[in-house]
Amino acid sequence: MQFLFAGKAHPADKAGQDLIKYIIDISKRPEFVGRILFIQNYDMNIAKILVQGCDVWMNTPTRPLEASGTSGEKGVMNGTLHFSVLDGWWVEGYKQDAGWALPLENSFDNPELQDELDSEAIYGILENEVVPAYYYRNDKNIPVLWVDFIKNTFAEVVPLFTTKRMMKDYFTRYYLPQSERTALLKSNNFQKAKEMAAWKARILNVWNTIEVKNIQVSDGITNTYEMGKAYPSSVTLDLKGLSPCEIGVELIVATGNDQPGFVERHDFKLENKDDDLAHYTLELTLKKPGIYNYGLRIYAKNETLPNRQDFRLLKWL
């Protein structure tokens, strides 16, 4: 096995420069001569040769600091298998039996302990998975496992990261819908645009007067929550004349630690309506263990809105 290192450190990146020097020093040790090589003056021409010629593109960024990972994308398009942390592009691109991955989450807050754990994981995956797959041969001396990995990469990973797929996404998800929406808003002397403006004005007029009459959230959420069990919750609102279909109610679940992060969003359903009172209910079943915080909020709904962010109204209860 050979390790090829290539790259440049920013002139102000002393730590990066020291790391490169350390790699070069190690490559000169007798036991590593020919095994570890550092390729100088990394540029697009060298990158072109590397992505075509190496067997595994190994990248181990510090979670969650990987910006993208386009070099790895170029590698897999040349039949190079990828081995990286589930960060950057690889958290989206990784598929089982189409490369290798280190876990997404950190196990330790201490960077040195995390690096040590990742190091052991890398050696273990190389020794027990990568190298055996590369050197295994069938009776015709064909590395069938390695070929299968390459085929899986071409079939399951590469198509998701081509320019064709990117442009298709832009057209189908943004350009064409926006074009159709523009035509809709302009039709009949801007009739739909006028209706939306009137709707927004009507919602704005009563938004701050909407009253919360009752909230019931199961105690299981605030104390001990039994996995797999459904917990009923309900919200009653005085909509001040608005239709229940114009107001959405949702419960947001976030991690309950020093750095809360979004976990899940659950929409309440309209149970019934009495005069101006709308009763919304939710059967909540969380599937992930842990400690969580939660919050309830309401927002304005309209099928003609292109997205939620098109109307700024949102209120936490």
C-alpha cells in the first residue's frame, strides 16, 4: 500500500505548513521509503492525474468543517473509490458498498481524543475492509469485490453529482416552477397577484389578535418519554374570523444540549371548529432516543405561496 499526499498550505497557515513538513519527514524514514510520498506543487494538472490514477481517495476533514469536497466528486467519476468522514459532499454521496466512511458525529468533545479514535477507525477499515477487497481475486484473477465497489460507485454515487443533474434540479425545482408562477401571477390582469396581496393584508390585519385558548402537551415529552408510544397533544386557537386552513400549527423538536439543533417537525391536524375556535391535535411518536427540547408555533398557510419564507408571519406559542 502506498499513501500519496498532495496539497498546499496557505502562506499564513503555519499549522498546515508544519503538517506538510511532518509528512515529508516521515516519508524519508527507511521503513516508509516508497510507501509514503508527498507530491509537491499541487495544481489542477497533478489533481487530474491523481483522480485518474489512485485507487482510494481518502479525505479526513475535521467535522463539521468540510466546505464541499469537489476533489472527491471528481475522483469517483474516474472510478476512484472514496473514503472520508461523513461531512461535506460525502454525507450526501456515501452509499454502502460504494466506498467507505467514518461516522458523522463526534464521539468526544476533546479534538485529540477524537483524532485518536478516528485514526484507529481508519486503520481498522483499511486493514479489514479496503485492503482485503483490493487483493481478493477469483479463479480468473479478477478483483471482483473491488470491481463491484467501482460499479456501485458509478451506478449509485456518480449520477447524483454531475452537472447534468445539477442543471436538471435548477430547471425542475426552480426555473420552471418560477416561470409557471410568474405566468400565473400575470394572467387575467394580475388577478392572482391581487388576490394574494389582499390575502396577506387580511392575515396581517388580525395576526396579532389571534388568541391561544388552550395548549395540552403530554407529560411524556417534558419528563420521561417511552419510545414507540404515541402521545396526544392539542392546541385551541381563536382565529378571529380566519379559516383554519389559513393557519398551520406545528411542534418543533430540537436536541436538548448546549448547542440545540433541529431534529423533527410535526404538523398538527385540524380536529374540529366551533365558531371562531379551531381545535388542532397531534399524535407524537419520537423515534430517536435522547434528551430534547420542544416548541409550538403557528404560521400563515396558503397553497399559492411558493414557500413558507414568502410570508414572514410566524409566532411561537
